[in-house]
Amino acid sequence: QKEVEQNSGPLSVPEGAIASLNCTYSDRGSQSFFWYRQYSGKSPELIMSIYSNGDKEDGRFTAQLNKASQYVSLLIRDSQPSDSATYLCAVKSNFGNEKLTFGTGTRLTIIP
Amino acid sequence: SQTIHQWPATLVQPVGSPLSLECTVEGTSNPNLYWYRQAAGRGLQLLFYSVGIGQISSEVPQNLSASRPQDRQFILSSKKLLLSDSGFYLCAWSAGTDYEQYFGPGTRLTVT
């Protein structure tokens, strides 16, 4: 079982709709969770971090965390063509090192 | 504000040649520093990380090495490149206890 799993996609969503990206993780002791956006040929950009169960909203983005189910998701409301990118989920273990474990990413395409 | 630099942006090297990639961070002290590699269409592979000057943790045994000669400088090296070393090399930094990592612009390496 991979430590951090994401559906590779591609996920196609019409412009203006809600895009829903999902991520599961295997380490029950994980405490910190991150979503990165990576445009083709560019480096990853941090867009959301979440540390507590529940929802965290930032503009059109909402991160949702359910530690009991070991599940974190990212919702993008009012999807725009500029949201087309690969979205990487990253998890920080509760162990005493400084590493993040990344999923392989979900490729999202917003259809005009 | 913090800034991370990587150079060169693009590099084409023959098999068997040496490699030196440099990463510097501005605007923060004693950051954690990371080297990742992303092969074409693949996820992020952590190669090395450092929590301080001269402190290097290696994640994957291979023909690469890393050094941290100064607080905000991280260098990735190889004595002899392999074809399999081709990829997108990313440097990242983090600071504090939130574990958010921020990536540099990356170096695209092609070994021919």
C-alpha cells in the first residue's frame, strides 16, 4: 500500500463547477497535510495546509480533513481554466523527521 | 520575504560527466533544505534533506551526493551521471513547526 494515494486522473470538470480532489494516507499518526498545485513544466506551489479535522477555506479552495478515515480532500469552487494543473497531496508523519510524503498527483483539466 | 533560487534552469550533460546543482535561500535562517527529483510524468522523489550545516540525510542510495556548506546553501552533486539521472530537480525549504515546504523553480537535467 502506498503511503499517500491519489487518483492520477485525468479529472475533467466543466468551467464554473466544483472540482473535488481526494487523497488517502496510511500513517494514522500523520498530523500535517498539504495541497500543492503544479503547472506543467513548473515547480509545485503550496496552496493549502490543514492540521485539524474539518474544513479550511481559502478563497475558492476548501481543504477537508478526516483523520479517522485517513482522508484529505481539496475542493475548488467556480473552477477556472487556470486551475488546470496537477494537484499533489503531501503528508507529514508524526515521527520526528522533517520529511513530507507526496502522492503522485491528480491531473485536473477544466473544460471551458 | 523568503526567496529560493536554483541554477542552472536547464542543463544537458553527457553520460559520465559530473554534476553540480546549487540552491540558495534568502530571507530566513536555519531552514530545513530538501532535494527532490521528478522524473517525466512521475511523482516527487526525496533525495536528500538537511536540518543544518553539514547535516545531510540520504533517502535513496545512488550516485548522487549533497552538501550544505552554508546555512542557506544546498548543493547536489554527482561524479558520473547516468541516463537515469535525467529529470526535474527541485530544491525546497521549510522553517518552523508548520512543516510547509516551498519549492524553487527547479533545474531540468537531460543526460544524453
